[in-house]
Amino acid sequence: MRLCEFKDKQVINLCDCRVLGCVGDIIFNECTGKITDIIVPGPGRVCGIFGRDSEYIIPWNHICKIGPDIILVEIKDDCKPQRIPI
């Protein structure tokens, strides 16, 4: 699977059935070449527009299923959008 195919998929949390958004980027281990995390941009600043200042960093081991259109993840309430350092 290519990164461009990955970015088209919506990420849904199985714990609360909430749509987190689409994959924005991935983090991988340079030594092993394995994906360690996926990054999903957080909610917009004002009414979903004017950019974003936070993102979800979801560990690879929290991914339950990757389907043709969606990625199902299982994250508890402790996964909040993290601030993007400027």
C-alpha cells in the first residue's frame, strides 16, 4: 500500500465511533522501515476552518483493521489531539 492510498482513508475510533479525520502523515522507524505511528490532523481552529494547530498521533499497535475506505483504531479517552510545536 502506498502513502497516497493511506491518506484517502478515514480514521474511526471503535471506542466511541467518532470520525477522527483522514491520515495526514506517517512516522516510521528508519532502521527497520516499519511504520510506528499514523498522524491525523486534529479539529480546525474556528468552525473547522482556518487551519489546524493540533493532531492525533496514533500508535500503529492501536490499529485494529485497515479496510478499502477506512481505518479502524481503538484508542481510549486519553488520546487527545496534541499541540503542534511551532
